Amino acid sequence: MLKFPHNFTWGCATASYQIEGAWLEGGKGLSIWDAFSHTPGKILHGHTGDVACDHYHHYKEDIARMAEMGLSAYRFSMSWPRIQPTGYGKRNPEGIRFYSDLIDELMKHNITPWVTLYHWDLPLALQMEFDGWLNPKVADFFCDYADICFSHFGDRVKHWITINEPWVTAILGYGQGVFAPGRISNSEPYQAAHQMLRSHGKAVDLYRQKYHFQNGKIGMTNNCDWREPKTNSEEDRAAAQRALEFFLGWFADPIYFGDYPESMRQRVKERLPQFTPQEREQIKGSNDFFGLNHYTTMYASDAEGKKVLSEVYGNGGIAEDQNVELSVDPKWKKTEMGWAIVPWGINRLLHWIDERYNHPDIVLTENGCAFDDQLADGAVHDPQRIDFLKGYLSECLIAIQNGVRLKGYFLWSFMDNFEWASGYTKRFGIHYVDYESGKRIPKSSAEWYRRVIQNNGF
């Protein structure tokens, strides 16, 4: 039996645009994802998040299922345009009431809410009127929005995540254009990332100054895949380190050290913005925990002087700025997303974070996999997902036993949902969703995870 520490947090995670639906209900404003998904050719099969899992109308049943599983925590995101339809000015009482009721329902079932303020659904008005994350003013708007959330929900919410995966917004949203707002540039990703870091710093500062009496914790969640040197050569080892700095260091270094990695400063030069001394001070030390989303691993090799092929998924940043070639071992099994299943990668990444950032408390805020789950005779058997989870959780435990301060694990995802540009074609859930009827069916992985939580191990 592999046993986790006695106070380990076991949770599941979701995001507002991926599950809520009710896109024009309850006074909600439009988000950039509402607009992007309605743009022909942007989402596979023309799918949208208009209805998604209709969690907006079924949250009580969903939470009852969470309680049945024994979840100790649930990580969800709030839709900024549901709370503040234009992203600034007037707030929406119906949206505030929805999240307040949702939080109360979680508390009723002894499930701890972990709230993400921003999981990619920026109010469309901020994009249209201010250029979204390219505009320094958006940091003030984000801070005002955070203030609304802290004041209305902070009496019950003690775990806050400011921004989810700013790398994705920057690279896929502003670099490669495959995610909202759909822009293509080799300089805008750095500008958008800069404003997200400023926004995070301002929101954390506000929380610590104005809401310290709520006694909560706040941090940012970053995604990172592990980069393993392809060979033991000095060049490949340096390439792997550089790839990690361009991926995770880009956001974590300013938070822990006050500035971007030196490797980025040298290579990106004037396209990488500068922090003012005040911003640096505000951002440095602004994590109470290190939120990490992890899914896969790739080999990194040095590509100095070579043309690097930039792939949308798995490139890890702007290829020509890094000069890193990424590859996978053809023997590695893959998920439906085409992501390699490499459990030891999570162990190495956890150690890398632990060493680089001086042993922070780490929370794995997302880890999971998509497989071609089929409903047969009213049941869904997903042994591949159980194997995946066993592999990754085993490596997490090894890291904990070796001194890494991993405090919690949130499985992505509680249920199948709208998988961004892939629409409804990828199933990450431990509950199967029949999108026609809206019915939720627990997969065998849900029962397996229930036992993991019950036994605090497996």
C-alpha cells in the first residue's frame, strides 16, 4: 500500500468555460472564448461552450457526486464576465449569487473550495476596448475584479489561484493564435505574460493588505512539461534547462526572484518587458504555494544554428528564441491528446522546482489524461486512465519521500468537458458526460479514485 501524508489534499478540478454553459443567462457578459468558439474554423467541428456540461443548472447534483467520492477539495474557476459583464464597472448580482450558492453547497458537503480567478475567459469588452492582456490597464481591472471576489467569497474561500497557466494564454492565445483571442505574434506573448504577472502581483498585494484577516492562501498556477536532455552532452543539458526556464521560469522566476530568467533576457532582448522597481517588489514573494499543472515529458536537444520546427502543442514557447529541438521516444505510450505518458517526468520536475525555488509548498493543481472512453451497457471502463494515475501518483509519492513538499493533488478533470480548440472530442473526465442528455456516468476511474481518497493511497 502506497500511503500519502495524513493531511494530503485530494481534489478534482474544472474551469468555468469548459463546464458551465448558460453563456447568455444570469446577466453574464460575453467572454473572448464565447467569441472565439463562434468564429468559424476555430474549434473542431464548430463546437462551442454555449451549453457545455450545463453545470450552471446542475451544480448541486455535481457536488453531490463529489461528496459521494469523498473529495476533500474542489478546484473551480469563476467566470470574470459572469461576475463583471464588461470586466470593469458594474458587477452582476446574479453571477455573484451563483458562485456564493455553489460555495455554500460545497461547504455543506465538507468540500474545501479552491478558487481560480482567471481560467482564460477574459471579458470580451476588455479585448475589444483595451486589447486584453496587452494593455497595462487590465492589471487594474483584474485587481478590481479580484477585490469583488475576495469581498463576497473570502469569508468561505481560503485557497485562491490568481491566474491559471499564463503560458497558455501567452503562447497559444497571443503567439500561435490557436486559442482565444487568436493572435499570432513573436512579441505579444511576452507583453501579455508581463501584464498577467503584474495583475497577479497587484491582486496578491491587495489580498494581503486588505483581506489578511481572512487568513487565506493565494498563489499562481503554472503549467510545465518536463524537459529531459536528449543526450548527456553539455549542449543538450543546457538546452533542457533553457527550455524549462522559457516555460516555467518565465513566470516563476519573477515571483520567486523578482525578474525573468537571464537566459530569456539574453535571447529575447528588447521584446522582453522590464518591471519597475515597485512592480518587482510587488511580484517577488507573491506565492503562498506553488501551483503546478503537469501532463507530459519531452526530450530537449540543442538546436543552435538549426531551423527549429515550431509545433503548436509541445513547443514550449517561441522556438526561434530558445533554439531547442523537442522530441519524444517512439516507445512511449500516448494519450488521445498525443501527449506522451512518462510518469518519471513529474518526479524530476518536482525536484527541479524544489531545488530552484528553495523548497516551496507545491500543489499539483492539474494532472490527468484524455482517452477514447466508450459507454457500453451503461458503464465506462477506463483502465488506461487508472494506469496513468497510478504511474504519476507513485512518482509523486517518491518525490514526497525524498523531501519535496507536495501538499495536494487535483485530478483533471471531474467530468468530461469542452476541451478548448478540440471541442468535445477529448475526454479528460473521471465522469463520462453524454452531451445529448447531459447525463453524468462515473467511469471505473472515479471508483478507483474514491478508494484512493478513502485509503489516502493505493
